[in-house]
Amino acid sequence: MVTMTSHPAAPLDELLAGGLSNAFHPLVDLDTGRTVGHEALLRGPAGSPWEAPLTLLAAAREVDRLAELDLHSAAASVRAAASHARATDVPVTVFVNVEPSTLTSDPAGVVRALAEAGDDVQVVVEITERALAADPAAVLAGAERLRAAGCAIALDDVGVERESLAFIPVLAPEVVKLDLGLLRSVEDPETVTVAGAVRAYAEASGAEVVAEGIETPEDLTRALVLGATLGQGWLWGRPEQALREAVPAPVRFAARPAVATRSATPFSLATVHHRVRRAPKRLLLPLSTTLETAALEARVPPLLLSCFQHERHFTPGTARRYARLAAHLPFVACLAEQLPHEPVARVRGTHLPPGDALAAEWTVVVLGAHDAVALVAREADVGAEADGDREFDFLVTHDRALVTELARLLVDRIAPS
């Protein structure tokens, strides 16, 4: 038992020196009932005030040492998995939880910690959905760095917030973990909607879907109704310090790095394989507002990402329109020269520096579970005097793969909250 002192930093030092452990909870294939992996769960000394992981994390956060605790736990969990793999001569898949702030502030440290897994351990990094809206650019960059190191990404707690569904196509997780509450509310139409959105993504991408909290055979049936392919819960046992026998499934949990694009802007990417037309701004405005209206009417609210060239084009009328959009959509972001961080309530603003190629473009991207459409335009230098007569080379696309790439290009530029 670790002796606790009154100062919150002191017990953390002692715990990091040897008072922490990991428990492992199996992930089970719902069709075969066979264990295919384990989730590593942080534990403090049994019977102490620090046994619960949330207490540990809160204490570390209070003294600004959360990343240190997080990296220590990640490294310890993959070392334990590697030891089991060597002892049994069977490869292991282990899910490791990483706090959003650790991933975004020290992605290199996360990669180093997980590198202790060695070749016999396949690592899946769990990211909670709350990380996405706060700093989407840093989360996406961190996720791709992990994938490059061979780690797949699992998005945890999906269904708690609408942001989690909206960001799924952009993050493209290899595993989606449904929030525990969904299993208890299968009859709720909202739950059915969430499950349908996840099922559509999984069917298109090949992602695995995990239902947590399965305790009874009826829970198992509910998980199947939700579209889950894997399950966790007391039906198959509680977390234990030792990993149990498992069937390796490396293909199911393989990392799928995003295809890197060299295009600097949405227009340069979209026009590689799509023909452009030319029209004045006054005729393109109805297209833009129609896409925005479609986003409002979507059954599963999507992301809305827009480029306005310069802050002066974010007019009072535009501001009123986007205030309404932001009140109903999970995430709305705008980019333009001289645009403030929050041009209207709940709209994430990003300032583009003068001369930025993106500042010559007018883009509206709508991307969600069932929606994918974009207007991409670049101003033509024709010297129009009236704003409505300014001409743009443009295209409209419903190509989901292309719209997803356009969204990623813009998300990479969005400033953190």
C-alpha cells in the first residue's frame, strides 16, 4: 500500500514509482464468442483512494502532470501485453486509452511510449469523442502520426455528443466504440439514428463497432441490433491483471493511414478530376445557402466548414445565418482573412494570413454520416466592380471521398478553441 500525503503531487510521485497497474478487459467477437483483443485499464493501489482511474487522472490534471501519468500508463500496458505475447508465443492486440490533451500536446511522446510494445503487440489507441471539437486539427495530426507508427484509432463514447458522429468521416477511425448508454436505450428512435449512422460508416469503411456494457444474453442481442461486431462486458468476465487466451485478428485492427494529398487548397484538389464552370457570385449564392439549408435539415447533423476569402464577406446577413446554423449543427467553422476567433456565437473562426492561397477561394463543405456535398470556387481575376458580379470558377460535388478530403484540408487549418 502506498502511503499518501496531503500534497497531491507527492502520492503521484510514489504511484509513478511503482504503485500503478493495469487490468485487461477482453474484447469479444459477437459472432464466434472468441476473445480477439483486450483493453488496458489503469488502476491504482487496491483499496486506496487512488484505485479508481478517474481519481488518478483528476489528481494528475490538478498538478499539470496528466501527460506524464498517461504516457506512463500507456507504456506499462503495452509492456505487459508484450510480456504475455512472449510467454505464450501468440501475438496480442491491446487497446490503450490516451487522453486527448496528451495526444495533441505530445504526439511524439505517445508514439515513443507505445513503441515499447514491440512487434508482437498490435496497438489500438482509444480517443474520446470530446477531443474532436476542441482542437480537430491537432487530433487529426496526432491520429495520423499514430497510424504511421502502426497504431489503429478507436473513437470512444460515440453517441454522447453530436460532434462524435459528425467527425467520424474526417477522423476515419478503424474502430467505433458505442457509448454505454446506447445499449440501454435500443428502443429510443434517437439511439436507432445514432446506430444507423455508425452502421453506415462501418459498412462503407470496414470499421469494427464495439458495444460496451454487455452483461446478459439480452444485452448481447441488443448489441447485435445496434450493429456491433465486437463486445465488452461482464457477460465474458470482469477486467483482470492477466490477459486471457485470444485469437489474433491483425487484419481487423490494422491501421489505415489517410492518403496524403499535396494539394494546398480545396479548389486545387477538387479540380484535378472535375470540370469547372464560371458564374458570378450572385448566381452562386443560392447554391451556397441551399447547401447550408440542407445541413440544417439532415437527420444526423453534419459538419459545416466554409471559406469566405475575407472578413468583409462575412456580412451581417451571413452572421445571422451562421448563428442559426451553429445553434443546430454540432460543429461550424469559417476561415477568412481577418476573421475573429468567434465571429458569432459557437462558430469557430480562423484567420487566414494575407496572401494565403485559401483566401482566394469560396468553399462550403457539408459532411456527415449521410451527407457529403461541397461548393468549391476560386475567384477569377476579371475586375468586376460590384461584389455580386465578381466571377468564380466553380464546381459542386457529391463525391463522398472527395468531400471528405476537402473537409480534412479545411480541418487542418482550423484554430483550436
